[in-house]
Amino acid sequence: MIVALIVALVITADTRARADTQLNNVNEKNQKLEQDIKKLQEDNRKLKIVRAKHEADKKSWELVQQSSGLQPIQRVRSANFSGGEIASYILAVFGKDGEMALAIAMAESRLSPTATNWNDARYTGCPSYGIFQINRCDQRLYDWKYNVQEAHKMFHARGWLPWTCFTNGAYLKYL
């Protein structure tokens, strides 16, 4: 009888130890998930701020136009500047988002395929290259068609957020 009690106690202690280990693992996973949720909530909050700022900038500009009697800025079209071939290509690649892409490219480089921003190299080790000022150590970005294609991939992955001229509203004057 004593042996049976000892065996039962050992089994109970072992079962309890395994249950405690599993509970600790679950608690650690829950803590990680809670941290991930907090990070996502913070990212979402920041995105809402950027969107609100963008909308406020857009409304401010509309109010300035209305109150000053200024004519609305003419939309950028491929025939309006010498980069017609580049502009046409951007409009074709980006489709329904073409005008926005063209405004971003104008704000970033004025459609200069050789534009280089060396200031970014202080932070990332690489300058930003080409029409869309893509910050990557890749000299092929001076090829304007390659640059547009890479920008299109970035846009599909992350929207317009990779471009500072979007987040600060500098592109608006080209719409």
C-alpha cells in the first residue's frame, strides 16, 4: 500500500511538473503574442497619423487654393515636360495609380534617371538612386525602366509609405 502511494505521488509530481512546463510555454507564447499585438497597434496608430496628416495637408491646400483665388494646379501629364517617355512609362506601369506615381517621381527626382541622394548613405550605407530615389545598393537603379519596375514592386508591397515625399505631402504640388 505504501509503495502504491509513493508511486502515485511520483506520477502525480511528474504530471504536475509537465503541466507546469506546458503552462510556462503557453504563458511565454501569450506574452510574445501580446507584444506583437502592441507593436501592430502602434504601427496602425502611426499609419492613421500619416493618413490623417495627408488628408489635412490635402484639405489645407484646397482651402488655400479657394481662399486665394488660385487656379488649381494643372495635373502632370506626359506632354507637359521633357520626360515624356519616362512619364508615359510610369503611367503605363502603374495603371490606375499612374498619376500618383508620376507625382511621387516628380517630387523625388523631377524624373531625372541620374538623380542621387547621398544623404541617405549616412543612414543606410547606400544612396538613393534614380527616378523614384530607391535606397538600395544597386547601380541598376539608374536605368529608369528598372527603377520604375522596382518602385512598382515596392508600391505593391507597402503602398506609398516608402517615399518621404508622400508622408510629408511634397508630392501634392504635382497632382
